[in-house]
Amino acid sequence: MAIATPAVGVDFVSLITQLPTDDIFEVVGVRYRLATAANVANRNVMLQFEAPTVGGVTPLVRAKSWVDQPASVSQIHTWSQNANFYTAMVSDTTAQNLPRIIIGKNHVIRSITTNLIAGDQLSEIIAILLRVG
């Protein structure tokens, strides 16, 4: 599932509306590129998965990166249930293990980046979902 590229300097937020109402899915992986701009503090990235509730959403899981990204670097960040294998294959990628996460229609996937500045850009955002029910 492709996720739209946000404006420069903004984290992505994806409301999952395209899934069938009664189906549930396991999040197998999430991947995106962060290109950081000028020399400021390092960025730390994480994903947050949220469930729909009356009047909003409730955070379910936060998956934090184990490595900071310095300024003026383009880095791919991957969360996967098989992260160690993926890291060994791709040199410009950080990989974090992803716990088993089940989502459905109207759940939210978002990035949270500390020290994100106006020149930073998130792109190439995908989520891999497996139908489980």
C-alpha cells in the first residue's frame, strides 16, 4: 500500500480507508526515505499505529528507530518482522523489528520525527499488509 508523500518538513499521516470494512490485516512492514537538510540536531524516527475511537484515535504501538539520522543524509528506514535479514542486504537502510500489529479500516499509521525541520523530506512511503481475517 503506497502512502502519499507529505509536504516538505512534515511527518506523514495515513488514515487507512481503502481496506474492506470487515477485514483485518497484519502490518508486515513499513518503509520510507528521510532526506535531512542542513546541519541541526540528529533526527530520530518512529512509527505510531493508532486505532479508531469515538471522536478520534488511540495510540496502540510506537516503534522507535534504534539509530539517529544525522543532517544532510538520505536514509531509508524500514520496520519489518524480519529486520536483521533486511539490514544485511541494503547498506543505506536502517531496520527495526516490528511487533505483530493488527489493523483494520480507519486505523492510522504515522511517522514521528524528532527535530524535523522545514527542509527535511519524507518520501517513498509504503506499508506492506497481509490479510488475516
